[in-house]
Amino acid sequence: MTGQPPPITVHVKYGDVEYTFSGSLEEVWTALNRFFADHAPAFQIAKALALSVDLQRLAEDCKGLIGFADNAPHLLVPKEKLTDNETLALCLLAAYLGFRLGMLKTDVLTREELQAKLGKNPKITSTRLGELVKAEIAEKTSEGGYRITSFGVFQMQREWLPRIKAKLGL
């Protein structure tokens, strides 16, 4: 029996890119190498450009600023020392972190909850939330609540939290 070795099939999936290679071992090996040569640099570039959040680092960065009690996020700093936008963004960040850590049931806060935390009238709260949405720090959900965006989390961690901590002497 001088049979050919059976064909080999390799299926590669990375994100939205998906290929199946079939043939002899040499053909599949060559095709697979070509695939990685063509796509690996793009994958590395895409990974370098993707904004990702390290939850452990974010929790460390938020120590002393936010906390959780009674199934709700709370600010641990006087809101009088923060701008309205900083207060609202910090509340939304706390909801995000609490949800991701399994301490809260949702990462969405209602306008009324945010207004209570801000301590200002509904008009000021709506105006400030509109500014955060326009700056892509927050987004309005289809149900009318608000959550911080991935970009907002990144901006908070990179720029806002250090500025807030410096202002508060933390």
C-alpha cells in the first residue's frame, strides 16, 4: 500500500478573519505561513491601537475616590472640589467598575440618580451630561440612562483621574 498521506485541514479564526486551509502538509504549512506573514502585522497594529482597560489597575487608580455600599457606587471625595463634569464622569466610572467587578447589577445610571449625586437642578445635570456625551465620555442608552464609554474609561484613567487626584492632593 503506497497511499498518499491523508490531507490536512487547518481552520484559523482571529476576530473577524477566518480561513480554512486544506491539502498536503506542505501546502497547508505554506498557506498558513503566508497567512501569518500577511495578517500578523495587521493584528499587531490593531492590538496596539485597541484601547483596553486593565480592571485591576483601574481599581487601584480609583482608590480613595470611589467606593461601593448598599449596591450603589459612591464618591469618597467632596463633590464641591470637583467640576460638575468630573463628578458625573466619576460616578459613571464607578458604575462601570462596580459592574465589571460584579458588585453592581448594571453599569447604567439614570439621569435622576446622577442628578442626586451631583446635587444640582435637572437643567444643569442634563446640560453636563450632554457635554459628556458630545465629548464621547458618556453615552445615553436606549432606555434613557447613561453609561461611560470605553473611550471615556480610557480618558478617565489616562487624564482625568491623575488631574482629580492632583487637585485633591491624593
